[in-house]
Amino acid sequence: VLPISNPANLVVYGERLPALTPWIRTFALPSFAAIAITYAILRWTQRAELRKPLAPAPEVEPLSPAARAAGVALVIAAVVLVGASALGRDLGLPTLACGFLALVAAAVIAARSPMPALKHVAWGALPLVAGLFILVAGLEHVGGIRFIADWLSKHDSIAPGQTALLAGLAAGVGTNIVNNLPLGLLAGAAGHAAQAPDKVMAGLLIGVDLGPNLSVTGSLATLLWLLAIRREGAHVGALRFLKLGALVMPPALVLALTALVLT
């Protein structure tokens, strides 16, 4: 819905990330379509689980001053990032600054070292991401970006709507092969090299954002989420995720791309 909603948005557009108003104008309807169909499918497929009674909620302890400070920092970060997006400014530095200040503020209020908090960062994901970007660099070296750019240049001037649809579908599938961050980098570089129309770039972005809903390998956020819930004692296997993703992702992707083409 917003430029700050997914780091892949920054990867696809890079320095050409649209400001907030044109972004909403382009992606509001596709986002609503994807959210609506995803909710409907999840509501239907999980209806049996939703009917089960909930376990009694454990007694919740009051938030500590440090936790309240972290909550306030999150609200401030959201305001700062939306403001930066509305002004068309870069989002990377504000995000880093807000995260750093939130960590320092919570540590100072709690009178504790911030180092233990850093242990909860999924550092093991960094080599994975680095390896994926090396894979993209290899594809660029063998002419992969040039090949995609040539295809986009050949078709976007003739039928930009159809090209946006096909490019989005291809990007959606590709995210589950090489992850959406490197795929977004590849798609964005190819789109910029081809000087693709806005609608084609939007189609690529929709594919990069929605494609990862198919499998656990599609998005770094999914991998981090799985690690987080595993620490809490829950477990979602790759096959279970894939079975549900196969029901959710294709209609959401097709509907969002159709909404984009029709607007």
C-alpha cells in the first residue's frame, strides 16, 4: 500500500522511488484487490480453525518504561518514514536512524546494555541475502539484465498493459526461485535499462511484492517470521506454507495486475 511497506519497493525503484501521492494513485486499487481476495481465501480456508474456542489469555503484565519507549519510537518511525515518502526523500537513512535511536532510548531507560538485544537479530540471514545478491550479479555478468531489458523494450511500446501483466506474473514466479530482494534488484535494473513505462515498472513491483506469498523462500521477511514464531514454540513447515500459498498467491497476483492494467 505504501512505499515503506516492503524493502523490495526500494530495491525495485532505487533512486526513482515515486513520492507518496503518485504511489497511492498507482497502487491503491491493486493493493485493495490483493488484500480483499487474500482475506476472503484465508477466511474460507481457515474457517474450521477460526470456529475453535480460544484458549484463555494469560495475564498480561504492564509494559515496562523501556517497552513503552520502544512503542513510542515505532510510532515516531512510522510518522518519519511516511513524511519522508510524501516528500520524495530517501528512506534508507531515516529507517536506520529511527531503529538505532529506538534501541539506544530503550537501553538508556532500562539502564541496560543494548548488546543483548542484538543477539535476537537474525544475523544468519545476512549471508543468505549476500549470496542471493551475488547470484544476481552473476546473472548480470552473463547478460541476464540485458536480455530482460531487451524483451521489455520490444513489447512495452506495443502493448504496455499486456507487458505489465506478463512481467508481473514472471516476477511473481521468479521471487520463489531466487527470493524477492535479488529478483527485485534484477527486475528494477532491467526496467530502468529498458526505460520501461510506469505501468510496466508497477507490474514488476506487484509481482515482486505478491509472489513471495507462495513459498517460504520467496521473501526474507517470511524467513524471519518463521524464525520468530519458532522461538515462541510454533512451527509452520515449508509444505504447509506452500499448500496455502498456492491457493492465495495466484488469484491475488492476477487480480492486482488486472486492476493495475485497467486503471
